[in-house]
Amino acid sequence: MSFATAVTVTWYCNRHWVFSRSADASREYRAYFAVQLVGAVINLGAYVAILETARSLARFPVLPLAGGAVLALLFNYWATGRWVFHAQAADHDPLA
């Protein structure tokens, strides 16, 4: 429940303050939700991978957690700009 709420709030904020809106809010929301799901998997996967490869960091779990969060943040921002909010501009620009 908290994940869906967070995704909905951040989609709304990104739509209104960060990226250009598309005419199809429903498609945009579904794409945003999908990107956020992938980002969550990247976050958790990176956390586990860091702990598995550097077991000494288990004493400081905030470090692998931060590593996963940074990787997910970079992916989410890139994918949101590229696939969620950029789709309308891509329809009109053959080079996009």
C-alpha cells in the first residue's frame, strides 16, 4: 500500500513540477509505475549484491542500502525522462 501511494504522489509531483505532461495521463501513470517497480528491484538487488560481495558491510547496512538507493535513483530519473514523460515529444521528433 505504501509503495503504491508513494508512486502515485511522486508521479503527480513529477508530472506537475519536473517533466512536461503528456495528454495521456493514464498511459503515463502506468509507465511510471512500471519504471518505479524496476527501480525497486534494482534497489533491492544492488543491496543484496553489495552485501554478498562485501560481507564486512553487513555491520554497516546503511552503506549497501545507500548504494542500492543511488543506483535506483539514477535509473528511475533516466527512465522516467526517457520513457514516461518523453513519449509525447518522441512521437513528434523522428530523432528522439
